[in-house]
Amino acid sequence: MNLREEIIDLVKRLVSQSEDKYFYREPLVRFSSADDPLFKNIKINVGPEHLYPQDILPEAKTVISFFIPFSEEVVNSNLKEDTVSKEWAESYVKTNALINHISNKIIEFLEQKEIKAATIKATHNYDEKTLKSAWSHRSAAYVAGLGTFGINRMLITKLGCAGRFGTVIMSQEISPDKRAEEKYCLYHKNGSCLKCVKACPVNALSVDDFDRFKCHQRLLDNSKQFTDIGLCDVCGKCVVSCPLAIIDQ
């Protein structure tokens, strides 16, 4: 196997070997150039606090993005209840830990080949005042061709939008994947759906805007329900209500 194939195989193997593998479907892995001009656009759109790949790893050549999609059982559990389901909360906490584990294992693997690498933790890397992240895993995944954005501000991949993203940056160059062109979001495609907007319990979401402060307060309120499983500041109603939360392949 070449390096690209080895990295993809490693991510898939680590997900399949996870003790919580019943939470997941098979992951997706894509690659982008650390010099892609879209990273400049992200910084412009998000703000000056957003990092370039080279800010994280000065020798950056390639950005590895991976998506761990949730199982149908996890998604359905959060559809059945008005408040967040325990399964959804658990999947959030455990998947963040799994993403960090996978990222560190990729770094170890690359270091054995004398390739420098670095990562950004799965979540809670945002400014507490602006609620804007120093690194957007979803935006990096878009650059790598993993999917396109929906009205719910989630990245919709060929397996859907219910899941979590991770990023590793490395000094070895790998040819970038082609950017996704298909607009999966039904509203962006033909204006036929706004289920995610209607599902938001605090009206934080609209076609033209997203109130991150309303959303964040809802997440903090939800986190008080399951204090025994770690910090689970989650909701996910705009995700699970989407007809493309899960796309079967």
C-alpha cells in the first residue's frame, strides 16, 4: 500500500476496533493541500483567530480530514425525544475521544516514517467570548472534498451529516482529492426542505443566519442532563431531522 492507502486503512481499522464501534459506520478519509487557497477564505469568513495549516505545523504540506458517521440507531435515538437522547450524548463524548485517539495514532504512524505531523483536538477549541473556533474541522473537510454544507451548517458527506470530523496535518505531500461538487442539501438543491430550521428548539437557525449564542446556551443546558458521562454539550436536532442525516451507500 502507498501512504494514502495506509492512512485510510489505519483510520478504518481504529474505528472498527473501537469498543464503541456499534455507534459508527465505516469512516471516510480525504486529503487536501495545506496551500489550498480556500484556507485563506476560511480565515476571512471565520475571523483572524482561525489558523492556517502552517500555524499548526510550519512544515505542513497535506491536511488529512476524516469523518466518522454515526449509526442509524444513534441518529434515531435523538429523533424520538424532545430533549437530547443519552445515546446521542454518549456518542458525542466517546467520538471526540476516539477522534483524538485516531489523530494521535496517525501522528505516531507518520513519525515512524520520519514524517512530521500535528493535530487539533476534536472539540472545545473555540473562543469563549466569540464562540468561534481556532480550527474548523468541517471547513477543512470541505476543502478535502468530503462534502458540501447544508442549511444546518453541517457538512453533508456521501454518507450523510450525522457524525464527527477530525484533522491531522503532515509534512509529506499527498495529491489532494477533488472537491465535492454535488449539493446534497435539498434546500440548496431545489428549495424543497427546511426541516433542520423547523427542528431547532431555540430558533437559532434560519436560511440566512445562525445565532451561535442561542445554540451554545441550549448545548450548555443539555449538558446538565448527563453529568455522569462527561461534558456533553450537545443537541443535534438540526442534524437528525435532516433527511440526509444518513445516506446509505
